[in-house]
Amino acid sequence: MSGKDTVRASLKAALPIMLGYVAIGIPCGILSDSIGLSWLQCLLMSMLFYSGAGQFMIPNMWLAGSPIASIIASVSLVNTRQMLYSTSLAPRCNNVKRGLAFFFAATVTDESFGVNTMRFESGPWTVQNATLVNVFSQSSWAISTVVGALIGSAIGIPLAIASFAMTSIFICLLVTQKISKENIAAAIAAMVGVYICKLAGLSGAAILIGAIIGIAAAMACSKIGKRA
Amino acid sequence: MQAIEWGDFWIILAVCAVTILACRTLPLMLLKGRELPEKVSQVLGYIPPATFAALVANDLLTPGMFSAGIWPAAAPLVAALIVVVVAKFTKSLLWCAIAGVAAYALLTLVLV
């Protein structure tokens, strides 16, 4: 692939994420503005931290009067699921220079992990492509949060509806997975696991724990399959 | 509510940025380039379906969601089913996002 083609293919892959990030980034900036964060602070958050869930949690918890230590602990806990993405993407970076691998890993989100995993599986897709998807996605997120902070509450976007764009992307990623009995076991167990975590009041770690339960179920399933 | 000050902002940003950076980069940098046992590679392959399902469930399921009646809670589930159909036919993230938002908006704004 020539340089220009690489950029074009990556932009095409990133487009659904970029549009989704506009839809939720603007409300995120509006919410940030409501606790007194400036556009510059939104930009710093989006560049250095870059977490949709985290950037919604911080203003929400601040509004609820949570102490700083508990804001930090809750936000960090929610983001531990990134370890799974990082682990999953490691073999893709085997022949990639350390600098690029680090930059790629540092800019992964739920959505860009999903899109890049899909592309790596259907191939040909390189870490350069994947990193560009991350950069395009992060740019869209950063610009949208800044715009949100600048316009303040001038426009009202119903957040539940806007954030359904992300839910829809996750559903698409899930149902386009290869259908095998291990994958089905993983998906069902992960969903049940998330629900049980929420019932038990562990919503912060629900995604991570649910996913680990799903992985365990898939392994158990493949072991049983071998024995039969 | 007290507006957030730069001092508090820096503490929250610095700690959250460092913890997420560690979660994002450490596993990849430590595992990259290593010969992984077959068992481990197999586990890596289960990460995508398990995490996507967990993300979907996290968005759609809340304990007590039906306590205020079936309909408001069923709206996202019905919209999700529509997205499943669109995903099966188009395999396109963009069409899924558009169809999902449109279906959810119609179901919550128009039909309730």
C-alpha cells in the first residue's frame, strides 16, 4: 500500500468511530464545562487521558460531590479493561519498532480496538493502518470535546440517544465475530457476568470481570469439546 | 457545586492518565515479540468476543431496568435487535451506528 492509500484506508475504517465521537464528544465537553473545565482543560484531558467513559465519570462524580481520591480510584478501575485490549494486540506488534508499538498501544480505545481487530482479521492491515485509525479517532474526540466546552449548554443533545451509536458499534463487532461454540460461550458468559457484577454493586469493574468470565467459559468449552 | 480548580484538575488528570497509560501499554510492550504458548494464543483469541459482549451488556442491562414497566427498558433492547439484523446484512459499523441511533430515537421519542 502506498502512503496515500494507507491514509485513505485508515480514514475509511475510522469514519464510524469519528462520527460516534462527535456525537458523544460534544455532550462530554458540555458536561465538562458545567463543572468549570475550560476548553484547554478538555483538550489536555482528551490528549493525555483520552477515555470517553472516564471523561464522563469525572464531571459526574465531581457534581455528586465525590472526593478526588474516589474519583481517581473509580475512573482508574473502569479503565483496567484496557489491559485486555493491550494483551490481545501484542502479537500484531511482534515485528514493529518499540516506539510505534508504544504509541499505537497508548491510543487504543474500546471502539478502535474493535475496528482494528476486525481489520486485522480480514487483512491486509498493518500496525501503521491501525495507529492512523487511533489518531483519527482521537483527533475527532479531542476536537468534539473542545467544541462542546466552547458552546457550553447552547445546544442540547440527548445523550442516551447519541451514546447508542457506540452501543450499536459494539453490537456490530460482536455479531460479526466468527460463530463457534467457544465464542458463543464467551459472549453469553460475559453478558451474564456483567449483569451479576452490576447486581453485586461492582459496576466499575463489570466490563473487565465480565470479559474474564467470558474468556474462562470459552476455555472450559474448548476443553470439554476436546474430551468428547 | 464548586467549580474545579487547576490544582485539583492536574491531580486527577495526572493520576488517571498514568494508570490508563500503564493499562494500555504494559501488557503489549511486555508480550510483544515473545513466542507465546499455544494455550495463551488461544486465550488471546477469546478476548474480542468476550469484551464486545461485555461492552454490549454493560450498555443494555441494568438491574431493576424493568421496574418502571416493560416499555421504557425494552426500547434499547428492541433497537439492539434491529442493529443485529442490520449488522448481519451489511457488516458495516457505520450503517449499524446510523440504524441504531435512528431506531432508538424513534422508539424513545416518538412511540412513548
